[in-house]
Amino acid sequence: MPSTSAFDTAINPVTLAQELIRKPSVTPLDAGALDVLEQYLTPLGFVCTRYPFGSGEDKVDNLYARLGRASPNFCYAGHTDVVPVGEAGKWDKPPFAAEIENGVLWGRGAADMKGSIAAFMAAVINLLESGWTPSGSISFLITGDEEGPAVNGTDKLLKAITEAGEIIDHCLVGEPTNPDALGDMIKNGRRGSLNAKLVVRGKQGHVAYPHRASNPVPVLIRLLTALQARHLDSGNDFFQPSNLEVTSIDVGNAAHNVIAETARAQFNIRFNTEHKGDDLKAWIRKEVAAIEKDFDGEIEADLRVTGEAFLTTPCNFTDLVQDAVTTVTGRKPELSTSGGTSDARYITHYAPVVEFGLVGATIHQVNERVDVADIHTLTEIYSEMLRSYFS
């Protein structure tokens, strides 16, 4: 916990990042990570409220902290939970030791995204300690369930604070958006995601007597072929084309002379703003019904949309974020909607949202790491964003 004198001088964002990394907050565990944030923010005047959701092993702790009550409210959103380390023995440095060597900070969460959280906190702390005052409010919306099912995290937290009367005017998510170098890319949208599990149930039998069985395998193949045959779209001005990828086909049959009873498959569709999740689900169910009509068996389709495609249209806010990056780095970042999903998919329903953080080349990998210099530069960028936003 910081002492009163800890705020008398500039906060080092790297030291703060180390403090966070040393909390082994593998989703959904908090391991004291949110306590670290609260201990730094409370002395500055932030009103910190914890929002635990779920129970037992699924319980997740979340934090909303706000400084001031006036509008506009600039919100920084992020997550303190991290993915598992994998085989710890394959790491060159202990994954939660937060060691620094040759200007590189090692550790799970260094890039995704404790380094970014530390940079934004340091930017806020150092600006306030310099005598700067925002003409509005600054808030932190931090979850412990971004890397997990995302059921007891940002989605519920946004609903809870909205019911409590909170309004977010603009939001910055600190995800690691840069592919190779700091200043490469800002995310101003994300594709949607649909997960599908197919189970085709026929009748087991001997391969020499196929008329006494109902083989689910060719039925599953016909269904997958029909689904893949559709050209979903050609993309648009802001998004790449949507794609359907089969990720697993499983029969589990070790015998050559047995027709299996069940065949399973799963696939994912990453879709752009040319589609809605419900429309894609309706199309899949239509294809299932067409194949099932001539099949002596049944087909079960479990379809789940984990996020709709969204876009923050280029505007003054995206310009402000781009300009802040350019001012500090000399590079103009690309606005992009590429990559996977993030909690911005929930925030977009409440406020304009963009994402900008560290370089993501090693996220979710063994030996996750980030350049120390990038954390300092990101702190400068975030400081520039705040000064510009509240000018």
C-alpha cells in the first residue's frame, strides 16, 4: 500500500505494473490486484466501489472508481485478470516475478493488460499531483472476468453503475492494440463472434449392413459443406470479410467395422457489421432443417453469439486519440477493426469507445513481456489524451 508521501513525487508506471503483475490474478481470481488499484486511487479522491458478481468458483470482483461528479466523464476500462501461464518451467523468467532485464519487463499480464492499467493510473496520478484539474470526471471501470467467460464482468458492471446513475461520455479501453510497435494501431471497432456446436445423432450399426444403421458422418459433412459454401460478404469500408472456420470434427470411433451413432463438429464465425448474430443463427438453423429433413436421425445445434460487431465511426474522439499518439510518438496510428473481441463490445452500447494500449506480440504466450520504454511512452500518451480531452 502506498504511503502518504508516495504521491509527493512522480509515480513510476513500471513500478506500479510490477506491483500488479506480482498479484497472480489468473481469471477469475483477483489475488489482491484490485486492492492495489484502490489503494492508489482512494487517496486521490476517487470514490471506489467494488461489484462482486457470481458465487463460488465463478465469483468475480470488479471495480468502478470515479473522481468528480461533473460531465464529461472520461472512463478508462480494463481488466486485471490474466490467462494461465501454461507450463511455468518453459518461462525464461518466473511468470509472476515481474523481473526487468535489458529494458524488458517480464510477466503474465505485462502487455495484457496490467502494463496499460499502470500507465493510465500513473498518468492520472502525476497530472493531479502537478496541480492539473480535469474539467469533468475521470473514472476506472476494471473487471476480473475479461479473459474468462465474461459473464460476471464488464457487462454486469455497466448495468449496475448505470442503474446507480452513472453516465460514461467516452471510454478508452487499454487492450494491447499495437501489432509491432507502439503507435501502430487504434481499435475503433471489433467483429462479432458466433460459436456453434453441432451434434448429429443417427443409429449405430455394422458397416456390412448399412441399411440397418443411420450414419451421422456424411450428414455432418453435407451440413458443414453447405454452411461453408455461402459467401458471407466482401467486407466494407471499415471491416474485413466475415469468415466461418470449422475448428473441430469428432466422431470418436476407433472401430473400422462400426457405423458410429454420433458425430460432432464446432465452428466459429467472425462477422462484420453486414450481419447481426440473430440473422446468422436463423440461417444456420435453416440449413440444419434442410439437411435433417432427409435424415433418419436428429441434428442439434448449440449457437451462441458472444458479441455483436460494432464500430465507433471516426469522430472528434477518435481524432483526439490519434492526435495524442502522434504528438508523443510522431506516428499516426491506423484505425482498425481487426483481431478478436474485447469488452468494448459491451461498452459500445453506453458510450463511444476506442482501444489503445501496448504492443501485443507476446500476449497469451509463454514469456509474455513488454519494453519498459513503451510503458513510459504510453503514460505520456495517456497524459496527452487527458489534457486534450479536458481542455
